[in-house]
Amino acid sequence: MSTILVTGGTGTLGVLVVDRLRDAGHEVRALSRHAPDHPVDLTDGSGLDAAMTGAEVVVHCASDTRGGGKDDEVAARHLVDAARRTGTVTNIVYISIVGVDVVPLGYYRTKLRVERLLEASGLGLTVLRTTQFHDLVARLVETAAKLPLVAPVPGGVRVQPIAVGEVADRLAELAVPTPSGRVTDMGGPEILTLPDLARTYLAATGRRRRVIPFPLAGKAYAGFKRGGHLTPSHAVGHLTFAEFAKLKARR
């Protein structure tokens, strides 16, 4: 069994990856700023060398969407530098997003730069791009539903949401000493409009709101309207958004 380091190990995705790897018998080091065993700050690299010592695989789940994810490049550089100093890491598994190379959103551009930084590092690399998580769509609708009576959401945008647990399963499969390069994209089982997803979520959670589609401006919105973030030929997910919404409502 391998020694595997998971950045963002206490986050929505990372905690599930950690669980799956430990269940498989691996020694797993879950990294975050406040982790009790391996506290690491990727923005300055503190604690990273000690946490990475002896690790063969790094699953890089940590990300910060604030400010367009500008700190993600800094974090990736610290990760690469530590992996080179340690000398034992043979595979960095990076979670990315479908469409980072075609949708000109600031955060997507940062994810693409991180991909290229890791590719240029000379280290073994595996990159998995997935569509948006069910949880992200739910958070967007929750924010819209804070208004009384109505729930405004961007119109003209289709989404292919996927269950975070299914992505965690795939990352755990890829977390092996031998790198795979850019693997096949992973998309959710259905492509639906954002207003339709909002209606489904509100109905499942027992809230009455009139969903109002509204247009946005800009190149990023145009990229989403063109469907650059979708991967219909790789709709490998199983849990639908409607099923996710029902599960969410029961909690």
C-alpha cells in the first residue's frame, strides 16, 4: 500500500477521497491549515516538507475560488517545490474542471494555468477534469432562494452536475504510484438548464419560489451558453440531480 498525501483533506471533496483511500488500506495524510496531524499552509508552504516526506502520491484537491483562485498557482508551486525536494513523489493527481481551456472565467483560467504548471514540472502527473458538483448547483440555488417569492438564476445555461462522491471514487482509483497523464473527462448523467435544476431543488426542499431566468453579459457567460463546460460524450455519473436533491432534503 502507498503513502498518499491529500491536500484540502478536510474539504467537501478531499474528506471523501481520504475516507476511500483509508478504507483501501493506504496510509493517508490529510492536509489543511487546521489538520491536527499535518497542518500545512499551501500559500507559504509551511509544514509541507514534513507532511510530504515518504509520500509516493499527492492528490491535490485544495482550491480557493476567492479572487479567481489566484492563490491556487502559488499553492501549486509550493507543492511542486516540496515534491522535488522530497524526491519520493511519483504521481500528483490533480482535480480540474471541464471547460477550463474554452470558458474564459477567471477561476477556470487559473485552473488551466495550474494544469500547465504541473505538466511543466517534470513530475509524474494525472489530471482529471469533471463537470460541476451537485453541491455547487445547490449552493447557487440556496443563495437565489434567500429572496422572498422569487429565485433569480442565470438563464440560457445548461449544466451537467455530478455527485462529489463519484468523483472521489475516481480520484481514489487514480491515486497510484504510476501517473496516467490527462485521463478521460467525467461528467454527470444529465444535462439540464439551470432554471430547471433550480425548480427541481426548490420542489425537493419544499420551498415555493418563482424561478426567474435572467441574462448575464461577458465572454465567460457566452462560453457557458455555448456549453464549453459540458462533456455529453462522457456522461458517466449515476446519481441525478433530482436524486441528490431528495437526499439533501432528508438530512
